[in-house]
Amino acid sequence: MNKATSKIFKEFSHEKFPSAVVNQTIREVKSKKKNQNTKSFKKLWCCFNNQNLKVEKAGDFYTVSFPTLEKRTGVPVVARPYQQEWLERILNGTVKQGASELYRKKGKWYIAISITFEVEQRKEPKVMGIDLGLKYIAVASVGTKSWFFKGNQVAFVRRRFAAKRKKLGKSKKLSAIKKSKNKESRWMKDQNHKISRQIIDHALANGVGIIRMEDLTDIRNRAKSKKEAGRNLHSWSFHQLKKMIKYKAEMAGIRFELVKPDYTSQTCKCGHREKANRNGIQFRCKKCGYTCHADLNGAINIAKAISGLAA
Ligand SMILES: [Zn+2]
């Protein structure tokens, strides 16, 4: 018996779980242990296979139930709207429920349920380009259509959180600062969920089969412009938004591609490329005089993948 396994047995020995649950947990830990160091287990969890954990709904409330030695125990769960959608799909059988984990994090209990389902690749020919920025968090373009997702309110709320923390900092209320940071993260995550959902909805309504975004993995090394420096500052939320767009696209059967970010902001549709084409939020071609919102011009160039797809 290895270290992780015996630790789990010890933790479970005074709990009232049937051996099926303990065994499932040990199987999961063993398979995870192959990929990571034992020391990295900071939280303990127990695992259920799809037969042991049952999702149910009573009125507006969702419950999950699992077996203990004495009886099945049902607990109500708090679910956000996007999580409710998936719970509904488990209930109506359009997704297949896999293994689940019950774990505790910062004094709260969570249940993570894995699901699988088939996605049919969309054959629509149109390409959507998405540019991330500061004035507008995201600009999406498909052919002649475009959508701007405002960042103003986001910036405002984040400034308010930062100001509050600065005030707290002076009185050294560290736990309050941490709480404020967590609250901001949750708020931002919620915003990103909404924006990514809207983007995918526009894509689906406009015959999009491919979504393209810039590959900004090495942005740190080339943060020259103000826009890119700003992106750095908020990189975790941009990264989060991008990840959400990617998985929501793929779940909808839309192919997700990364393009090389070179020259997307300074190239005109006439082909002329010059740094001076772009001035803040305005794009104006020095050669042909074409004008456009700079972020939209970026989104159009991203859709075209003017510098090619990222490797
Ligand atoms: Zn031009």
C-alpha cells in the first residue's frame, strides 16, 4: 500500500463510506498520482462513479446523493446558471455523467462532476476573428458584421475594488484584502462567462465554423505598445476569457484556432503595413486612407490570419 492510499484509508476509517466509494477514490488517486507528485495533494477528496452519485431535482433545487454505510445521503447543491444548464443535461440524458469528486476547499464543500458528450463539427464556412483589448474587452468580426464588448464597466469595477484594497492596506486588514480580491475574481469570472457566451451565440447565429484569436503566449517579451502593456496587467482575466471562448466554441462544434499576432494591428485591408496606420483607437491607412476602429481592424486581420496560424 503506498503512502497516498494509506492516507486515504486513514481518513476514511472513521467516516461511514461503503467500500465502493473508498475503492473508487483510491483508483482515482492512483491514476492521478501517475502524473503528479504525491506531495501536491493538498486537499482530500472522495470519488464516486456514475452509479454511486445521483443528481436529482426537487422543485427549483438540485441535490446530489451518495451512499454512506447507513443510507443514501442527499445534499442540496448551490449551482450558478451555467452549472444548472449542465445539471439539466445530466437529468435529461443529453450528456453522460462520469466520475465525481467531493472535496473541501477553504471550508466549503464542492462536488465536481465530469461529463462526456458527442459534438458534431459544424461545417459552416465563415470565420470569426476576436481581438482582445482594454477599451473594448473583446471585438468580434464576421464578414461585414462586428460586435463590441465594452470594458468600461469592467475597468470601473476593478478600480473600485483596487481602491477599496488600498484603503484596507493602510489598516493592515489582510483577510479583508484577500476577501476583496476573491470577490473581484468571482465578479470578473462571471463577466467573462457572459461575454464568452454572447460571442459564441453570435458565432452560431452567423454561420461561423471557425473562431480565431491571437496567440499571445509570449506577449511579455514584446509588450511595447500601451495596449499590450495593459493586456499584461490584466493578463489573467484575458487568459480566462480566451479559455472560456475556446471551450465554449469547441463544445458548440466550432473549430478554435490561434493565429500569429504579428502586424494584426497595423495592416490595412489594402495590404499596406505601417506602424503609423494605427493611432490609439483609430486605424487610418497612410496609403489608401481607409479608416476603421483599430480593434475592429485587428479582429478582421485575425479572422484572415494575415500572419498565418500559430504553430
Ligand atoms: Zn490601405
